[in-house]
Amino acid sequence: MSDLLSHILVVDDDARLARLLERFLRTHGFAVTVAADATVARARLAQFAFDLVVLDVMLPGDDGVTLAREIRARSDLPILMLTARGEIEDRIAGLEAGADDYLPKPFEPRELLLRIRALLRRSGHVPAPLPRELHFGPFVFDAGRGELRRAGERVRLTPSERALLDALARTPGRPISRAELAARAGIRGSDRAVDVQITRLRRKLEEDPRHPRHLVTVRGEGYALLVDAPDGP
């Protein structure tokens, strides 16, 4: 497993519920990608490595049971199915298709969170712990608080800048692709949208943003945050 946050794919055609789930799960330390139907979900599954799928049974086009069966045929990715119907037949169909757990709508978000964490533990996919404070140049980033300080003074970050810095800080020195950063930071749009946010963040981190020393571009791979070596014992 990657030492980034666990990445969850939420597949639900209820846009309002999907947005609420995305926001709720992000606040509890998960990276989230949303798909409104099976076609989009297949594209996302081909693009990213996920740790769990939250899958609605009732979808336009191919339903969730069909998609669950496809996923299970090629991987052991944990699947938690949601449905507005609570009949035993739906539950059995989902489980027979390969779902690992089942939660009828409406549900309590905290119960969903507990079930997700239980599935991740059982599968060996558990969220990475937050890093300790990271030091780079005159800056200190406390990921637990989402706080950046320069010479003891707090630096104001937008939500997108904070999410980007948090994602980069979890794998210091390792490049992360634009697509993965977009998914983990909740940035919508093209790669250009990520580049714009990186440029803005560099203005706050770099003495010369045109020649960055901390938030660097790794050609062909993405962006990386270079931090100071930890002090010895």
C-alpha cells in the first residue's frame, strides 16, 4: 500500500449525497474520488489505485451489482454497497456479486465511517498516520493541524493549498502526479488546474518561485516537496 492517505472511490448518481460523502470522508482523513455512474467509475478505476469502493446499487446504465461483479473478477478491492432499498434480495445480490459489506440508505455517516475503517483493516488497507512536523527552509508544516508557519508566524493557506501541501507532505521527497494530486486535494478540472494551485502555493513557499527549492517539479512524474533531513538522535 502507498503511504499516502487511503483513496476511496464513491460511486453514486445522487450528486448531493456524493458531495456530502466526499466532504465527510475528506474531513476524516481520506482521499476521495466521485463517479456518477458505472462508466465514469470504470475510467477512474483504470486511472487511479483505490483502497476501497463505496458503491450504490441503483445507478443509471449498468447497476452497482454489475459493476461490483466486474471489480471482483479482477481484484480484491474492498467494496461497500449502498442502496435505498433494504430488501434481503438486494443484499444477497450485492454480496453474491462480491461486495464485502452492505449499508441501506438512509444511513448514519458515522456508521459508514466505522464500516469503511473495518473493511480497510481487514484488507490491510489502512490510512497512513499523519507525519510529524516537517521542516523545509524557514518553514514548518504541521500536517495534523494543517498549519504552515514561517519563523513562528502562521502562513495563511487556502483550502486547496492546504490539501496540496498535506498530500505532498505525506511522501516528502517523492513525486506525485498531477492526476493523483487533483484527486487527493479535491481539485476539479485539467492538469492545468493543479499547476495553477502549485504556482500559487510556490509564491508562499519559495524565495524565487521561478526557481523553486522546496516544491519542485519532477519531469514526467509530477511534483515533490523537498524537506530538511531530520536531526540525528
